[in-house]
Amino acid sequence: MRSIWSRVLLAIALIPGVSTAAEFQLTSPTIKPAGTISKTHVFDGFGCTGDNMSPALRWANAPKGTKSFAVTAYDPDAPTGSGWWHWVIFNIPEDISALAADAGRPGGPGAPQGSVQSMTDFGEPGYGGPCPPVGHKPHRYIFTVYALKVEHLSLKPATPAAMVGFYLNQNALTKASFTGLYSRK
């Protein structure tokens, strides 16, 4: 009987597409997937009155070969024709698996040593929270962590987010995302 079960388990392990490895995941204790983003994380400016604090983020099950991480926050619903980059941070060391709340404040103590926060569509580095136009349906804010095959990207804080995105996608082993929602009446 034991031999039969061993063979069954071996056969399942060898079936293409079946994996026993856990999936790369990104979570936040304050933003639930498809949940409403609180004022704590909303931009303070452009008519919005939030605390502009980046959320705490945690990721798990990075693939073998990961040498660094990057995190982005992006609004594909912004009325620009190209969306809106709210946060770009890269060169996060491979032994880090979380960002504390407010890590997106440039010069603050929360960002990991050696990481780089580059230009957002607000025109400066660091986290800029949701602030959609009044009357729009809820915008989607996609938070993504990238597991990268390189230790660092040779990009500067003045690098535009779209350019960083190009390098992230070129060097990603995998990525994980969740989406939060926000609107103004």
C-alpha cells in the first residue's frame, strides 16, 4: 500500500503544470484586495486631504534566484491616457520581505538601506497617494512587488516611472499585485 501511494505522489509531482511551490504574494494590513483605501493613504494636495502615508506591505514566497525587489503603485484609470504612477521604489535588498508604513516618505527612516525611490507622476520621488478627480467612478490603485534577477538597477531618483517600469519588466522573475479602490464624491 505504501508503495502505491509513493507512486501516486511521484506521478502527480511529474505532471506538467503542477507545482508544490507556494505562489509569490503581496499583502497589506491596511488595504484589502478590492477594498477602499483609507484617508491615511490618500494624497494631501490637488484638493485631497489625506495623510499621504504609504501602506505597510509584505511579500512572501519569492522565487529562487531573486536578487532584489521593487514596488510600484499605479492608477490605470487616471484621465491622462497613460495612467498615473503613484510610487516607484527599487533596489530593495533580497533579504527584505516587507516595507513599513510610510516607507514612501523620501528621506524618512522607513525605506530599506540602498533602495531608490524614483520620480512619480506628481513630479517628485516618493509615495503620492490616491487623488482621483471628483465625480469619477472608483479608481483602481495597483500595488505590485517585483522579484528581480538583478541586485540593483543602475537608475537614478530622477528616472521617470515608465522607464523604471521598462527595466522592472525586463528583469522580473515574477511579480505579485493587489488592487485597492478610491473615489471622491
